[in-house]
Amino acid sequence: MGARKGSSVRQKHGRLIDQTDTIPIAIGWNELAQPVLVDIAKDAAHWLIQGKTRSGKSQCTYNLLAQAGSNPAVRVVGVDPTS
């Protein structure tokens, strides 16, 4: 994959990532019932999800991972640090 003029290309985990690519994730709905999208490739390097017990934090996390994992540019890897 060659770098296009004006685009930023970096190497991550042995693969070239073109910074002009987008990875949109739907995080909710606005007042007009349209999806609210966040581009995790450029806008969301870190996330914080907070809430009360049983408020849906885990379900939110699973949904975000499922949406990100459906993009061919994303590789989702799970690690169990206890084993």
C-alpha cells in the first residue's frame, strides 16, 4: 500500500494503517432519531464508560467491540490476564 500525497501512514503490528481511513461507531441516537457516529480511527483513542451497577456498561462495551470488529481494518483481540 503506497502513501498518497497528503496522507499520513504509520505502521502498527506489522501492517500499514492509512490515517485517512475511517472506522465509524454508532454510540446512540440524536433527538431526530438519527444515529450519532464517532470515528474511532481519529476521534476516540481512549474511552471511559461509567455507570451504576447493572446499568449496561458491559453490554455497551460488547456492542462497541462488535461494531469495531465488523470493520475489516480492525482486529479485536481478547486477553485473559488471570491465566
